[in-house]
Amino acid sequence: MDEKRKISLERASQLYEEIEDYLAFKDEFLRETAEIRDVLSQKHKEELLNFFGAGEKEWNDWHWQLRNRISSVSLLSKFIKLSDSQYRMFEEVSAKYRWATTPYYLSLMDYEDMTYPINMMALPSSAENDSSGELDPMSEEYTNPAPCITRRYPNRLIINVTSSCAMFCRHCQRRRRIGESDRIESEENIAQAIEYIKNSREIRDVLITGGDPLMLPDEMLENIIRQVRAIEHVEIVRIGTRLPVTMPQRITPELVDMLSKYHPLFINVQFNHPGELTKEAVTACERIVNAGIPMGNQMVFLKGINNDKYVVQLLNEGLLKARVRPYYIFHPKQVKGTKHFEITVEEGLKIMKYLRGHTSGLAIPQYILNAPNGLGKIPLLPRYIEESDEDHVKLLTWEGREVEIEY
């Protein structure tokens, strides 16, 4: 064996050692998913269908999923056995913050372990009684120059078209808008928002969000998209949704056929844990992408759910397999009732630093902190520059090795 090949093989062995622990984690996660989680989800699905007296046709109908959302502790207790103290806690938190989950998402939960990530994202917790934080940490109420509009940047803005979601995530930054019932913005308010965009020639990028805009009927959603697309200076339209995750049945052929008429159109989704990447969710994403609509993922760092380097790597690599580009990882906002999900910036940066070199660049999103009071996104990057001057720069590689570049 020549010396070059020997050095190459030694280096390959070193690289394998770098990834060996992750491979063991991945194998165990996938084994558990295949042998346990998938079996449990199917069992839960059958129990739910039996309870509601429904079949596969109803299960795959998003209208049925919405009609049968679980939103009361009395109904939840039919499926998940709750202690007396848990029952009282659910009622107490429900009085403060509305919650609901679809039968589909409930079927993914662990009925024995309330700390399972899927449960934590959907079901109330006593930790929500912590009153620290703000209901509107982004000061959205002070950045809406017209009804439905949120504007923080010179050439792009948001239209919030509804407060409705299929599931009310416990970490939601807009929990203040949920209210006691689902609400769609009035035609008058949406018309004023469209008019504002028409009169603002600098706006080239419009994000339609909510709530979740895909909760609107196809015709209503199309009417909004059509009006925005008709504005000459608007170059791209984006949609922010979590329905491919929480109610993938909504992503119908009719919906994507309608959306595909309005290119360039982009959809950003929010997967936070690899347990959400089910066959149904992946199929929904593939249906969107096959219609020529690029997809990005906007994960949120959440303590106890995904503040783990291997969980983030597995999620992002799974997203790429589904042709969803990991786009952002958001640092958790200080929203009232969500303190238990917060992590430190240092913890987030440590995970981001791990990803570099351990997975492909396509699987590494930007780590973003939203500045308070609506002052915009701040990218957070691990530190790679050790020192520099006009003649040289000393850097760290992904393995922590020092290299020096002379100018």
C-alpha cells in the first residue's frame, strides 16, 4: 500500500469515529420508530376511528380532522389516562390558553409519557402558568401600518389572514391571537391590506400567514393570492404553514393544483422533531414540491424537544430526503407561558457548531434570533475567527484545529 493511500485510510477512520455515535443514535431512533412508534400510532388511529365511528375515508378528509379536533380535557381523557392532578391542571391552563389537536397528531403521541416531544408541543403543561415573558414580544401590534399587516423590513411584509390553526402549538408566538374561536380576517381588512401593498411600490415579497392560511377554503385563499400576485411590484409570494405537520390531509391535489398557478410561490413549514416526519407528512411535502413549489423548514429550538445535536441532525437530514430545505432555526421567543421551552444562545450555538462538518451544508439552516420590539432577525454564528489583522487571519476548522491564512 502506498503512503498516500495509507494516510487517506487513516483519515477515513478518523472521520468515521466522528460520526459513529450519531449513527448509533440514528439506528436506535429508526428502529424504535419502525418497531414501536409506528405500531402505536396505528393502534391509536384505530382507537380514534372506533371512538368517532369513522373509517379511512374520513381520516383522510381534512374537514373531518377539523370537525373532530380534541380540545377539551374530558375528551382527551378518553384516550390518554390522566391523574386527578393532571386533569385539574389541564382545566386550569385551558382557562388561560386555548389548546386543540387533530386526531392525526394525537395518534402520534405517547399515551404513557407526557414528556414525549409530540405531546409537549400539543398538550398544555403546568409550566404555562409561569407569567414571565410577554404576549407580544415582537411588538407586532406596533408594526402593522394597515389591517392584517406586519412590517419590519424595507421591501417585504406579512399578511395575517386568520387566527385559526389545526393545532395550537404550546410554543406559539401568537397565542394572544388565538382567542376563544377561530377567526378569519374580514374581506374589508384584507382589502385594505392589499391596497396598502399596491401603494407601497418597494414591497417585492409578501408572506401570507396567520394562524395558518391553509385553514382557509381553497377559493378564499386563492382570492387572496390572486390579488397579491396581480400587484406588479410583488415578485414572490410565500405561505407559512404547519398543516403538513399537524394535519397533512389538508394538502390535497386540488390545493396544490391551485397554488401552482401562482409561481413564483414558496412554502415554509415547521417541523421541530423527527417524530413529526411521518409517511403522511412526507407525502404532503412531496405533493407540494412536485407541483414546483419550493419548501423550507423553520424549526424552533425547544427545550426537551430538539435541543440535542443528534435530534437536529436527524430531523434536517430527514427533511432533505423529503425535499424540504432546512431554512431557519429560530431561537425561542420569550412568549408568556413558554419559558419552559427556552434554551440559551450558547446551547444553540454549540449545536450549530456541531452540525458544520458532521452533515452536508444543505442540512445546516441559519440560526436566527428575533430582536425584541420587532427590530428584525439577527443571525447567530459560531465563532471561527481566533485572531486577525491586515496580514493574516487565524481560524478554527469544524474539528477545532487552528489554521492560519496569510494575505
